[in-house]
Amino acid sequence: MKSLEEIILLQKKISHSPNYDPILLERMFFKISKRWIGGYSNIDAITEAKKSNQRGMSAILNYLGEGNTEKSQIDSSVSEYFTLLDLLRSKNVSASISVKPTQIGLSIGYDVCLENFRRISEKAKQTGHFMWIDIESANFVEDTLSIYLEVLRKNRDTGVAIQSYLRRSHSDLLHLMENSANLRIVKGAYSEQKDKAYQSNNEISQNFSRLVKLIFKEPTYNGVVAIATHDSKLVDEALALYNKGSKRMKNLQFQLLKGVRDELKEQLVKNGYVVLEYIPYGAKWLQYSLRRIRERKRNIFLLARSLIQS
Ligand SMILES: Cc1cc2nc3c(=O)[nH]c(=O)nc-3n(C[C@H](O)[C@H](O)[C@H](O)COP(=O)(O)OP(=O)(O)OC[C@H]3O[C@@H](n4cnc5c(N)ncnc54)[C@H](O)[C@@H]3O)c2cc1C
């Protein structure tokens, strides 16, 4: 069993068998996916966030969804974040939120999205939680950064992601740093054209190092600097720079996805670093989980074995 496509083919074959039960199949996928997601609902996600807290980490909760163009979908996503923030406060969970711009209107217009981010950010300020802005495909980057800088003016407890695969990120980072922005450095998760993005793993990692070094050139930088990768080499590089700067960077943190590299999280926590676990949740869990499954051969085997057993 080599690829996810073969698994999907197998699933289709199973679906033609007389014993096929779609609910059972979905339940089985969900059971496997629970490793990477918080669950269907905000209550499930909060339960998982509490588990992160018990393991010495804070959580970052993300309500799954992107590319919304219907007003009703956009409004209900905004209202989900309002509910989530109230729940986080009432249940005393250590967590921030992370919101995708196209989930709350960027696919239909800049102003709608800005207004929604302003509303969520204001709510987050009231409940005392940090708000991250996820960064999406290259055509949304310019608007996302501009929206972020608008929101940052009113609420310092907000941050944005920067993708090391994008060629433009070096100059974006310089501009963000001039504004003492709170930064999350990631490799980047979308498929981009060669003229916009580095294509090889090597180039993407090298640029990640370059961006991190650029920030550490100012070891007293007072914005949050979040190293968001599972790549041990890049984590070690950031730690070396931190120690070389006599640990003067006050707001260094590490962000990792739920279900990935738990042993690295544990090690970082044990060594006294701030670690946050990113936990997505919601009805759109399948697409997200398939992305995680695709990432590693071992996950594909796990899925194949469960399918055959079921
Ligand atoms: C907290 C967080 C927030 C993010 N936010 C965004 C965002 O806003 N926008 C965006 O475009 N992308 C975002 N990403 C995704 C990111 O861009 C990458 O696609 C994703 O993190 C995979 O890249 P990596 O840095 O882990 O490196 P990879 O090259 O995928 O992995 C590097 C190494 O990590 C180890 N590894 C990776 N996965 C596993 C695993 N499952 N089990 C064991 N070891 C593993 C392996 O040794 C691997 O060689 C985010 C990622 C994180 C962690």
C-alpha cells in the first residue's frame, strides 16, 4: 500500500461491497483522525486543550474552514470564535485562537474580513486571549498582512504567520518587525508557483533559517517569535541562536501541531521552553486529517490497516 490514492481506491472498492456501512467508515476515519484534531465541537476541542495544558503546553484552537463566500458561513464562523472565547474564559483554559482570513470573508472582500478580524480581536481582548492569524495561499498574503497591521494597532495580543517558502517573506518580515509584530514562522502549506515560492525542501528550510536569523539579529526583539515546525534541525538552530543571545529574547515560543512529534514537545517543555499545541476542530475535520495522513508513510499504513480490519 503506497499512497493515499490507493487507500481511497480501496475505500471505493469496500463501498461497493454488500457489507458497506458509510457511517461505520466515517466513524473509523474519525477515530484515526482524532490524533490530529480536537473533535467535532468547541467542547471537544476544549477537552483536548486542557490535556495540552496538563502536559505543560498552552493550546491554539482553530475552527476548521476556509474559502467561505456565503455571508451565513462567514457570520457563523465569526460567532463560533465568540462562543469559543467565552468558553475558554469560563473553563479557565490556557489557549489562544488562530483564524484563517478566508474563513471570515477575505474571499469576498478586504473590508468584510478586516471588520470581522476587528470584532474577533476585540472579543479576544475582552476575554484575555491571544489571537493568531493563519496565512493562506500566496494571493491572500498581501491583504492578510495589511489586515494584521490594522488589527495590531488596536490589540498588541495578535500575531501572524510568515511562510518561509515564499520569496517575498524576507521583505515582509522586515516590515513586520518595524511594527514589533508577533510572528509565527512556518514553512508553508499550499502549492505555489515557482516565481512566488521556493520549491525544494532544502531551499524552504534554508529560507526558514534565514528568516529566524534575521529576527535573532535583534536578540531583544520584544514581539512574540514562534518557531512553528516539527523539523528538529530548525528547532535546534533556533535554540542555538537563543542561547547565543544570552536568552534575551523574552517571547520565544515553539508551536507544533496536535498529534505530531509529541516527544519533541515533551523535551522542549522539560527544558523550560514555552510550547503551544495547535488543535484544529470542527465538522471539516476530514480534509485536514487527510493532509496529515499524506505527510507520512507510516500514517498511510495505519489507515490501510484499520480499513482492512474494519
Ligand atoms: C503551529 C503551526 C501553525 C501553522 N500555521 C500555518 C499557517 O498559518 N500557514 C501555512 O501555510 N502553514 C502553517 N503551518 C504548516 C506549515 O507550513 C507546514 O506545512 C507544516 O508544519 C509541516 O512543515 P514542518 O515545518 O513541520 O516540516 P516538514 O518538512 O513537514 O517536516 C520536517 C521534519 O519533521 C518531522 N516530522 C514531520 N511530520 C512528522 C510526523 N507526523 N511525525 C513525526 N515526525 C514528523 C520529520 O523529521 C520531518 O522530516 C503551521 C504549522 C504549525 C506547526
